Amino acid sequence: MTDFARRTLDALAEVAVRLGHTPVVSLGDGIFGKDEGKNPAGSVKDRAAFYIVRDAVASGALAEGAPVVEATSGNTGIGLAYICGLVGIRVVLTMPESMSTERRKMLADYGAELVLTPAAEGMSGAVARARQIVEEEHGFFADQFGNPSSVTAHFETTAPEIFAALPGVKAVVAGVGSGGTAMGIKKYILENGIDCEVYAVEPAESPLMSKGFAAPHLIQGIGANFVPALVDISAFDGIVTVKGEDAVKEVGALFRDHGLASGISSAAAVLAARALRPRVKGDILAVLPDNSERYGEGLYR
């Protein structure tokens, strides 16, 4: 192991204690939310970002002086910028120009270098540009959509936390961005023989997994215009679609009724959980990926 790897892994070990152990809150009618916005950089992606960086350093895939490069709709980039900023690793991020200015500002505040790609190209355009930068700068491609470290993060941390907090939960609902959260939880359920279903959430306007087509939508962070390599659609017990306008309205309702400053994708997960209420006989947990601060103004109206 190189001196760089040893130093960086020691520093990352100190970061690890800050991650996870997020609260589970009751939303009524046997529905609960795991508030991932309470992670240090504000989202569920902090977990995956940590595992991706740690595993890359440990394996030698990330060498001293090389940048971490990623295509991101915001949260993964924020998590990577946070983790890498703490241990002195350069980060270059690509993202569609349609992403909110709040997300861009947060990335810049953490020291990330941001490259915007045409909105019409969606996340696939951001991925293509990230791969170009990796070649140009000899960087490490974090590859959130295909890196198994993302699944491992949720298998080893998020899932055990869920079942420790709610041992009898019968369904977990998670939006699919990279797919790491849902796939990691499903893997944990299968390997431990737990009686619990996993439902994926996607935008009704862009139902790629359930109906085979993608289109623009309002729910940032989920519903990429391609099926990520990490995702096995057949692993899900069902796919629930949520309209973007409904999710935006639900953000305000969650704040007024429960005091939760949740983001749009969190609201979508809650709406999906409610839609499942008639068919699931037992507690339902919705993974709430982030908070509202990175979505722009006016969400609580």
C-alpha cells in the first residue's frame, strides 16, 4: 500500500463515523420515512460517495494527484465533493445545465470543479462528458451508475439501519437515480431471508423502467434517461410512478404536517408509499433522499 493510500484511508476512517445513523420518522398510517437529509452533506448519496472513494483508494484505482470525475444530477457530486474535500482529493463533476443553481453553489462551496452539459442530452450527456475528462486528465471515474461500491454502501449501512429501527417493516420504497439504494437494500433482504418487499419510484412523466420511454420531468435526482447498470428491474417487487407536480406539492405538505424540510424526490417516495398502503399489510418505509435546500425557492407554498 502506498503512503498516499495509507494516509487517505486513515483520514477517511475519521470521516466514516459522521455518516449514516439517520432518523426514522413516523408519517402516519403505518408509513415511515428514513431522513437521509440528516447525513453531513445532506443526502443519501453521502454513503455511496464515501464507499466509492474509499474503495478506489484501497484498490489503487485512485492514485495520488488524480482527480475523481463523476456525472451527477447533484447529490452524488455534493457527497463526493464533501468527502474528497475533507481528505484533499480534487473533484471534477459534470451535470446537466438544468440542475438547480442551489446545487451548483453547494458543489462550488465544497471546492468541486463543475462542467455543465446540454439539458437536452440529460444524464447520458453528462456521463459521456465525464468519460472524456477521465481520458484527458487520467482521472478516476466514480461511475455512480455502474460502481458496485454504491450497492455495497447501502447493503452494509442503510439496510441494517432500516431493519434495526423497524424490524417488522413489510415494504421499502426508494427512488431510483443510480439504483444503489434500492439494489443494496434488496440484496440485504435476500441474503438475510427477510420478509419485506422493495418498490422502486420513478417519475410518471418519464416511466423508463415501467413503460420503456423517458422524457423531461420535475423530480431531480431520479428518473435518468437510461436504466443504470446497477439496476436489475426484475429485482423490484413493483414500480410506482409519481407525477412531478404532485411531488412538488407534497414537499409543502410534509413541511406543514410533519416539519420535514424534504426534497422533491423524498416527497415522491412518500406519495409512492401512500399509493402502496392498500396492498401492503404492515409498515412501509420510504427512503427520503435529501432535504429541500438544494431545489430552489417556493417549495413550501
